[in-house]
Amino acid sequence: MDAIEIKNVSKRLGDFAIQDLSLVLPQGSICGLVGENGAGKTTAIRLIMDALRPDSGEIRVLGVDNRSPEFHQVKEDVGIVLDEAHFPETLNARQVGLIMADTYQRWDAAAYDGFLKRFGLPLKKAFKDYSRGMTMKLAIAVALSHSPKLLILDEATSGLDPIVRDEILEIFSEFTRDESCSILISSHIVSDLEKLCDYIAFLHRGRLRFSMEKDALRDEYGIVACSKSRLSELPEGAVLGTEESPYGVRALVKRRLVPASLPVERPSLEDIILFLVKGEKQA
Amino acid sequence: MKALLKKDIFVLLRQMRMFLLMIAIFAVIPRGNMTVFAIVYCGMLPYTAMAYDERSKWDDLAAMMPYTASDVVMSKYVLGWLAVGCATVLSALSNFLLGLFVTTDLSSAALLPYMCMGFLMMAVTMPIMFRFGVEKGRMFFILLMVFVAVGGAGLVAGLVDSGESGEIPKTMLAFVQVGIPVLSAALTAASIPLSMAMYKKHRYH
């Protein structure tokens, strides 16, 4: 069973549209949804959780159609962390725990208290006085304290310092040690996704540009550095994006279309994404 | 629904201590206009809770949590009913206790229509709040209050003038005692499904 299965979903919101989005998150894996601000990551997450209805297409979460009445029960198995905590700012961690105890059937107060201690979060401090790191940790404590099978994280690490980000990424890694648990994490911090994810999906202007295993991605693409004339000799379709400098050209290429005589570097995820966006602008 | 109600109560108790104290003081003053004031303010508490929800973007998170549309909508109605009910009970108690020692100008029989006016007001404005949000909803609420106050005062003045002894006719009093509660119940019954539809429309579009 796939944790998330999105089939040909489209949704128009004014000038912006998610177009024909198809994406699969296999159970037990971590998929990073990457894209620039406004690429459609949050809209995709809202569509997955039925907080927004698509114009067409279908979405299944943990094997259940998200438009069916049974999806209400599935929400018990999904932990959500959004870009902000979204709890009313006067609440404190103790009150959030009391509210969540009446929200989730499997709410584990002991686990919640454990996370609060682990994260060093005060019980009675009003939430508005939290730092951003504390706010996100509280949201993560809530998301993890009702035995979820799927975590959906929308920009959960953005705005955090590298130390807190690393600590949070470690918690997410721990979560997927249970093979029935999966994560969909959206971020524009590519390095976080590179560190954490098994699969990467790249969303650009509402369209999915690719979705594949992280390692396969690096096997598929490569970076070449050569002269402009040497680059022009490559077969059609081999070059996906270029960056010119006084010293020559750097280009993202499809490895299998490049002759063995031309040295190809292994690209970082950030290279792939930046070159693909540039390639689109150049086209 | 219990979770959502709990959240609103935590938020209101924390944010509006002075305001709630004022409502309690108005509720215990044994004068009809003070009681009406307390009840109207209590009827507005769900909108205050909705404003805090909007400010913290709580609705975005709640839409992804295991709350039904019915949970979200009913929690606001129940909050309003509880607040209006508490203000009425407080008024009734203070009226009764003060009545043991002094003469008050508020009859206990008048409290039921006052309370129902609070419910009625919520029934009329709640669907608009769910559809257009608190800011636009409040504008409508203020217009409604002005209309009710001016229209009500005009109606009462007209009836008193037309009465033989300068008093409100008995048929009018009967309408206030029976008609307002019935009207309030009927409008509330229509308002809840309408709010539910408005909430879904607002949430999904």
C-alpha cells in the first residue's frame, strides 16, 4: 500500500494552478517535495488532506480516498506540521496537550510530555513567547504524540537555525525506522531534503517536473564543464540547462546521452533543480 | 467538538479576563438594559473566538485534523449558547438575591426573551461569519444591532402611544414572552445547516 497516491490532480486558484499532479509516496519512505516559494507545495498538501477540493483527479491517503467519509478516521493516523504552529498564541503547551487529548483518539499524554521534556519546552509559557524553533518543536511534539503512520510536514524546518534543523531532521529519521511509517516533507531548503529523503519530487509553477528516488536522480543527471562549442556537439535533448562564465560553460546533462569522452560530475540536488529552472527560462 | 470548545474557552479566558468581568458585572446589575448588554456581548463571544482563530490561522490546521465541519460549526454555537446562558443565569440569580432586600426593575420573566434575543442574534449572524469571516461578519452584526435597536424602540413607542393607558398592549407582551423564544428556536434550527454549508463553501473554495 502506498502512503499517498495522487492521480492527475488539477486545481485552479486564481492566477495559480496545480496542473495534472501525479505523485506516489511508498509506505515506509520519505519523500521531499521541493520547489520555490509559490510552486504549489502547500496547495498540494492541502489537497492531500482534503482541506481543499481538487477540480479533477483523485487522491488516496493510507489506501483511503480522501473524499470518502472514511478519510475522517484516516486523519487520526496523520501527523501534521505546517510552516507555523497555527495554535492560538495565548495557549501554552499544557493547554495544547489538553485540547489534543480530546482531538485524537490515540493521544498519548505520556509521549507528549516526553517530547516536551526532550525539547525543553516549558509547560506554562504562552505560546506567543516561544522562539520559532520552540514553536516548531511544539508542533512536532503534537504531530508525533498520537501514533501517526504518516507525517506531513510543510516547511517545518524553514527559518530554523542549522542546529535545531539537524535535531528535528534526526527526529524524523527516527520516526521512519518503523517501516510502516512514512513522511512527506515540503521544503525549499534542498540540503535538508537531500539529507533526509528517499524520494524527491520537484514542483515548479504548479507542475511536477520530476519525482524519483534520490540516488536514481543522481544517476540520471550529471554536470559537465566544457567550452560552448564542445557542448553544442552533444546530441539533442542531452543538455537541460546551462550556466555560462568567461571560462566556459557548466551544464546539466542527461548522463546516458553524453559520450564517455566527456567527464561528467555527480550533481547535487540543488544543482539539478537550479539548472532545470534555468533551462526552462532559457528555452 | 469538546476539543474545539476547550480551545475557545482557554483563549477567551486568557485574552478577555477584564472583558468577561465587565460582562459579569453588567449581568448582575438588576436593570433590564444592563442584562441585555451582557447578553448581547456574550452572544458576540463566538465571533471573538473566530477572530482569534483567523489571526493564528488555526482553521488551516484544523481542516487537516480529525474535526468534522459539524464539530467546527457547532462548537461556536455551543460556545455562544453557554455564554448567553451563563449571563442569563447570573442575572437571574442576582435579581433573585437582590429582590430579597430591594425592589428591582427587572422581572425574572423578562430574562427568557432576553436570552432568546441573544440566541436569535447568533442564529442570524453566524452563517455570515462562517461565509465571509469575522471582519465582514461584524459589520453585518453592527448593522443588525442598529436596525434592531432603532426598529424595536420605534415599535415599542408606537405601541405605547396606541395603548389606552400608555402601557404596552398584552398581545405584544405575549409575543415577547412566547413569540421571541419560538422565533429564536426556528431561526436557530435553520441557521445551523446554513452555517454548515457556508463553512464548507468558505473552506473548500
